[in-house]
Amino acid sequence: MKQRITTLLFDLDGTLIDTNELIISSFLHTLNHYYPGQYERKDVLPFMGPTLQETFEKINPEKLEEMVKHYRDYNLTHHDDLVTEFTGVFETVKQLKESGYKLAIVSTKVRTTVIKGLKLTKLDQFFDVIVSLDEVKAPKPDPEPLLLALSQLNSTPEEAIMVGDNHHDILGGKNAGTYTAGVAWTAKGREHLEQYEPDFMLDEMTDLLQIVGEQQG
């Protein structure tokens, strides 16, 4: 590693908090409303990562806004019942914050949903910077949201690492010039992420502490 990492950019859903069941059930609820019996669990896995607009526009551009609303209504209603925190996340993020690292959330979700997830898992206390879909014109894998977060943190790509569960996160990091880390607990499978050659692959969130030098061994 050429330069010490001072800054960590985290995706939220599927990386810090386990929203997989919420997202899958929200897609199935929406798609089975419009296309009864045509979609199964395996069919919606590719939709995890891109924005809702990207996904539903490809399926039915004429009903794009209607389908997004249908999804979000269900998603918000069932949010607190289905969302949990991944093992080791709270402790790791807490230690990074207390050690003086700069932390940000970079998500393709709207800001209200991001904040809802952070508050539910009590992770909101660790993040002063949140870049959501609402703040950018081009979401990940475009570098815009990552560069915006770095700007707000007074940081640079060379000292930052993007951590995520989706290839959009890895490509976003590469496009922005940061280090990248994939998480092995991604719903799409470790092998899927490894295709995009992240600099690091985390078997558990605590692995980050060793990568940035906060843990010996």
C-alpha cells in the first residue's frame, strides 16, 4: 500500500446493514403486482445495486415512477422488521471513528432511507457525511458520489478505500481512484465481486482494522 488510508467510504445496504431480505421482498412484491408469477427470488438478485430508476425503466419505462413508488411504500413499511446489522459492523465502525478515521456513506438509495437504516442500527452516530442518490446526478459506478464524499471530508482518493457488496461499488472506487474492498457476504456471491478485482476482500468487517493498520497480526 503506497499511502496510508485515512478515509473509508461505505456502501450501506448489503455492506453495513443486512437489507437483502427487505430488498428482495420489495422487488418481488412490486413485480408480482404488475407481472403476477413472472419473477422469482433468483430473478431479482441482479437488481440489487443499481438504482430503482435504472431497474424499473428497463422493465417498463411507462410505469417507472409508479413502480418506484410501489416499491418504496412496501420497503418503508417493512423496513424495521426486516433490517439487521451484519456481524462485527458496529464494533469495527466505532473503533475506526474513535481512532480518527474519516467516514462516509456513499449509497444509491434516497437519503431518507439511508438515514432510516443508520438510525435503526445506531450507526448514524459515526457518519457526518452521507452521499445518497439525492445529492448526485450520476450514481455509482460513476465517480461523482465518491468524489463528493471525499470533498466533504477534505480527503483525496489516494488515501481512501471504498467498501461495498456490489460491483457498482468496486467500479465506482476504481473510477474515482480509491482503493477498493469487496465484502464476502454479498448476496450475489463472493465470486461475482472477485471478477471486478477489488484490492481487498473482507471475510468479515473486522478485517478492515488490519487493512488500515488498527490491528496487528
